[in-house]
Amino acid sequence: MTQWQVFQQDPLFYSGFLFVLGLLVGSFLNVVIHRLPKMIEAEFRHECATLDLANDASAPSRPRYNLMVPRSACPHCGHQITALENIPVLSYLVLRGRCRGCGARISVRYPALELLTAVLTAIVGWLLGPSLAGVAAVVLTWSLIALVFIDADTYLLPDTITLPLLWLGLLVNLNDGFVSLPSAVIGAIAGYLALWSVYWAFKLLTGKEGMGYGDFKLLAALGAWFGWQSLPVIILLSSLAGAVIGTVLALAAKRGLGKPMPFGPYLGIAGWLILPFGPVLQQLLFPTL
């Protein structure tokens, strides 16, 4: 009996396996969320510096920095994190949330994100089981978690995640993985154009930019995964969540309601909710679609 057959016969075991896998992936997502925006910024600055050079000058070198190099280290003392100190959640508890080198406090966000990734991954595995659609949904979950936190931190939705996610959604639906391929294609187009239209209408009326292009691409990706019928639900949920949560956070931080806030986290959360609650939400909010 193959491992895949074991998963198919025992959904609980499969969900448990995905929970552990989610812990490990969550640890890696912490690195992605922290480093990917820095990598994009470094690449941009390097290209700008190269363009400013004279024709006969050589391009400036830059230190190697990616998702693997250099090794993770304490930002306070530079202590390199060992493998035993990098066990998801467990290491945080053993170290009591402090760096072993200098005793500086480690943010609780790191184990919290690992647990969040594990729980959401297990939920997807339980709902969809060991299938092609289930595996694809796990990848979607990981991608959305990364996008939500990157946008919350930096107001950036990297093309290196949103664009592959869009194409993967179309690929998954080639054989009606979640929706039919025509619905997915129309969803991708309509998702992009919906927020693109809002962006330009707002800019023409106010002279300001109300959102970034990354939001267009993320909604296009969600349309490619779940079809055009899901877009009204995603837009409505994300708008309501953005209005309520954004107002509460703005008032709590006493920064005023005129300050910009990222919209990508609310799109990501609303998009993921389609996985467990899509049909229910669709019937409740837009039964005629």
C-alpha cells in the first residue's frame, strides 16, 4: 500500500500529516515574509544604480541575500539560529520566547504564524482530502498567508507570488478542479478589471491612488481559482472586513482614518474563506449567480 493510499483511507491521519507539514512550511513562510520584500527592494536599488553608471563602468557588486543565504540570525546580537533553535513552535517554548545569545525577546508572531499555517493546511486537507484539488488548495493557502502578511507589513503584493498563483489557478481548472475553465478565465479577467476600474475611477475623482496594482493581480488570481461567480462574494467580504477592521485599527493606533491601509490582507482572507464556505456564502449573499 502506497502512502497516498494510506492518506485516502485515513483522512484524520492525512490531516495530521498536513498539520506537521504546515508547521514546517510556516517556519519557512516567516523567512519569505521577512526577506522577499527586502530582496525586491535590493534588486530595484541595484538596477537603479546600474542605470546611473557610465557606459564603461562595471555594475556594483552586492552581498548575496536570498531566501536561503545568509542563515537566520538574531537582529539584536547576530547570533545565528541553529537547527535545534528553529523547530517550529517547540523551540520558541523551550527558549521561553527569548534569544539564546542575548536574551532579547522573540516576537510571538513567529510561532503564531507557524500554528496558523498548520491549522489552515490541516483544514484544507480535511475538507478536500488527498486529491489534486486538495494539494493545489494547500499551495494556495500557503501563498495567501505569505501575501497577507507581506502586504500588511510593506503594502506590497509581490508579482513573484501573485502571477504564478494566477497561472496555477487556470492550470488547476483545466479539468474543472474547482470551476470550469471558461469560468476561471472570465474570473481572472473580471477580477483584474473590477479593481482596475475602481482604481481609475477613484483616481479621476480624487487625484489620488486608492490601491496598488498588486490588488488587481491578487483578485485576478482568486478569480482564476474560483471563477467569476465568486468575485462578488470576495469583494463584498473583503470590503466589509477592510472597513470594519481598518477603522478599529486606525482608531486604536490613533493614526486617523485618512492614513492608507493595505487591501491585500482582506482580499486574501476573503479568498481563502471560499475554500471551506464558498457554496454557503454564495447561496447566502448572491443566490442568483
